[in-house]
Amino acid sequence: MPRRLRPTPLEHVVDGHALRARLSAAALDLIGDEAAQRTRAIEILKQALFRGRMIAKERLENGAGGLETARLLSGVTDEVITALYDFTTVHVFRARNPTEGERLCLLAVGGYGRRTLAPFSDIDLLFLRPYKVTPHVESVIEYMLYALWDLGFKVGHASRTVEECVRLSREDFTIRTTILEARRLTGDERLGDDLKRRFRDDVMKGTGAQFVAAKLKERDDRQARAGASRYMVEPNVKEGKGGLRDLHTLMWIAEYLHPVDRPEDVFKLEVFDRREAKGFIRAFDFLHAVRAHLHFTTGRPEERLTFDLQPEIARRMGYGDRGDAPAVERFMRRYFLVAKEVGALTRAFSAKLEAEHFKHEPKGISRFLPGGGRPKRKALDVSGFYEDGGRLNIAGPEVFENDPVNLIRLFKTADERDLDLHPDAFTAVTRNLNLITSKVRRDSHATKAFLDLLARGKRSYRTLTLMNDAGVLGRFIPEFGRIVAQMQFNMYHSYTVDEHTLRAVGLIGDMVAGRLVDDHPLAVSILPLIEDREALFLAMLLHDTGKGGVGGQEKAGARSARSACERLGVDRLKVELVAWLVENHLVMSDFAQKRDVADPSTVAAFARIVENPERLRLLLVITVADIRAVGPGVWNGWKGQLLRELYNATEAVFRGGRGSDA
């Protein structure tokens, strides 16, 4: 990885005093020729902007952090825009005797306001005036906007009074968030201070609950549009789940309720423990670095980490091949682990909000959360667990410290009672993962609880995903832990290996519940005939654990499956059945799609591999779930028809007769 560089002072990148001096000299040299003055000013500013961006790019490629790069780009943009403002108000539209109504304050808002610009981000500006716009103010704004467009900026802008800002902020949470991040660049300082005071007193005061609810709803809506899974293999760095916008949402809420304006300030809030606070800053830094590399690589505001860009971004960020792991897959695994950590941080943040909100004398961040009182608590039959406002909670971290098996029981109980985890419980889990030791992995109570959840859970995908997000699943089943956040660099798979696996397990759960009878009538109809459903779910959970292993995926997967099953206390015959299913989980798909299923020799060869009807039934269900879980549009009627034909023909061989019409 590139070594980290020391931050570069802004004046070494763009010297604001020298820049203004050059603009003033150009204005004086070309006095009387406004067109020539403007052309020369644009040239000077373009040079400064280009130099600043190139230095930022060079430093990024040599190890500068993402946050440092974003702040450097923001600083460069500050110097260019404030120099343009001075040039405009001194040399182009100078107010010799300015009136009160000609005061003007220029503020950066949005991402630019929080000093986190990407190379080709839009910039959002607020021109703040005391009263109705005057001809002079209108001329200044118009001149600046045209100049900024000529400089290549995509500008979002508004011209408003303080009163208009206050009124619109009350009505619109997007505008409220924009003003929350407003930062004065130049111009009338009194106007900027007045907006800050009025916004705090007339907009923010007493409205924390509304703001928190609005921001969390925005997050949910955004994730629904972008794809709910944070494990899509072409993620949107800015808007996707686990991306920058999720971190921004936490910062907006914290900033609304506390005087913070930088990610580093989370240490002051005691929202996270020290490890989580460091993770919060690392996530910000990493995602900003990825975003900056995306912009510089493409020369445009590209936010999606597409397959064609991933190898180049991996190279630029210093990732190399390591053993059998290509650089691009190592980089993308790091990305998905960060996205996973962002999800855990969001839950920890929510836990802190609720914990403070429910004190007798509410204070701090969460006193603003909606809901006027403590939700109704209901004790459960598992010691230390209780239902808290429709979610599963724990009495305290000692529940895990006293009996680490409760880290597994918690999820089984959540599934049995169809409850989500309370943020307090989730955070306590993530902070106690070290309690899941080799002893716990072999504990008969822990293994029984896990196998019951896996094979007989009500909503296996939801609960296992929750276990994975909390870090429990990979800790309890280390073989699965090796594929967490792992991706395959191809355009066939839509999800990381762990997400694909959990979706496949969930699909089998849906088939067992009869929810997919219209889509997969044959697979659903044979499930009651399967004698060992536990083996089916174990094989599906472990089917891809050999990816990246020594000796080929199938052989490595079989070894992993044996290791996991033996540790879980599974009997010998079942261990061998699961290992066989994992080693052969691609066989039925290969025979159906790559060979002539109408040829008796094909069917005979397949039957010799499968050996008996139980394996055939298990293999069909696994194959259907495996293909369908690859991604949207991968499963189709043609594949289903081929699998049905192969199944029926092979079943006929075992019966010594003809196949069924299922």
C-alpha cells in the first residue's frame, strides 16, 4: 500500500494572495476592455484550479487519505471562488457607495460546505442578501455564475434572504440539511452570522425528533432505490447501502444535535466506543479515497464502482495480487468490509440515541428521538432477554459475558419470535465477538441452537443476514468467515459470495414454506421427500466456502464442509453427505446446461455420480437455489426445463422406469 503523506499546506498548492495579485494585475493591464479582462481572469483561475486538482491527484496516488484529498480540493475551490468574488466586486461591479441592500454573503453548502469535495463534484452555493435583490447584487451573482460555468463547475445555487432561508428550512428538510452545512466563504460577515443564529434559534430548536425521523426515512428510501443490499458487486460509493451517504446521515444527525462538523469530532460525543469511533473515521477516509479515485480515473463525477473500473482503482489504491487472491478481489473485499462496518456503526449510533432518549431526564443526542416514552417491555423465557418495543433486547452485556452461548441463542430467539434486534443488543453483540472461542464453537447448546435456526428457522435469510452483519456468523463458522465480503471478479455474479450464499439458504427456506411453488413446482414438491433437511441447509450454507482454496473450489469446499460439520457435532454419515453435496453442487447444472439431457448416456453418467434418489433430490434443490441466488435475471424457464428433464430422466433410471411429469 502507498505510504501516507503529511498534509500539504494549502498555500503551497494555491497561493490565494498571489492569485488575487495576478487577477488585479490583469484587470489593470486590460482596463477598459471588460471582455479581455474576463477572458484573462478565467485563464488565471483555470490554471490555479488545474494545478490544485493535479496536486491533489498526485498526492492521492502517493498515499494521501481520502478525507485529506477532499479537504484539499475544497480548499482549492475556496481560493478560486473567493478570488473570483473579489475580482468581480472590486474590478467588475464595484459598489462605490454600497447601500445596506447591496450587502452580499457567499456561502458554501452541501458537500462543499462540509469540505468534502470529490474532484468533479457539483458545488452548491448560497448567495445571501439582506433584502430584495438589487441590480448590483444581481449583476455580481450573474457574472460569478457564468464565470464558474466557464471554469467547468456544475453549480447548484440559490439567492435568498435570511428570512427566506429560515422559512424554507422549516418547510423542507433537504433545504434544512443544506443550511445546516452552510459555511461562509466571503462577503458580509454579519449576514452569515445572522443566518447561523436564526437557523439555530428559529429552525433547529425543539425540532430534533422531526429531523432525525426525516433523515432516517430519506436513508431508507434511498437504499430502496439504490438496492437494499450493501453487497451488490458494482456498488454506488455515494448513494449505496454502506456508502458515504449513510455516514453523512449520521453526521447530519450528530451535527443537528451537537456542535460537531468533522468526522473526527465523534470522539467527543461518546456515541461510539474508541474502536467504533476509529472505524467511523477510517470508513469516511476509505470511501472518500475510492470516490476521488473514481472521479480522477473517469474524468467525470462517476459514483458507481463498475467492473471495468475496479482493477484500475485497486491499482491506484496500492492493492497487488497476493497468492491466489487477485488485487481487484482484495480491494473489493476491503470495500465490502467497510460497507459492513458502516451498517454496524449505524446500529451502534441508533443504540446510543435510544439509550439516552429513555433516561428519566433525557439529554444528549437521543432526547430528540420520536416516541414520548419507554416502549413496553416483556420478559421472555430466556434469561436476560426481553422484548422491548417489538424488538429483542438484553439486560446488559453481562448476558454474554456470563454465558457466551447467548450470542447464538439471541438470534435463534429473534427468529422464533419474529423480532428484529434492538440496536442496544446488536451493539453489545459486536462488542463481544471475542467471546466466541473454539470452546463455544463446539458447545452442544450453541451448535444445537445454530442448527435449529439454520434448518428450521422461520426467516432464515433475514436472521442469518443479521448474524453476518453483526460478525457472529463468520466468527462461529470460520469457514464461512473466509468468504465474508469476498467477491468474484466477473459479470455473472451480482452479490458477494456470502450474500449469494445467504440468499440461496433463504430461497430454500422459502421453498420449504411453500412460498415459491409457482416458480419452482418440482423443487417444492420433492422437499417433503428429503430425509435429511439439516444436511440440505448445511450444504447450501457451506457450498462456496472452497472459493479461493487450495486444490480447486469443489475439493477445498468439501474439506471446509467436513471441518465445519465435525465441529458442529454432526454425525459421520451426515458429514459425508454434506461434503459430497458441496463437492458436487455444480454437477447437475453442468450436465443440464452443457450436455444433451435427452441422450441416455448423459443421464446414465449423471446417475452414476449421484447414486441414489435422496442425493438427486438434494442436488436439485441446491442447484435451483444456487442459480437463482446469483442475481436478478440469471434464472429462466429454459434452465428450469433442462433441470426438470434431467431430474425426471435420472429418477426413471433409479426406478427402472420412466420419469414423472412434475
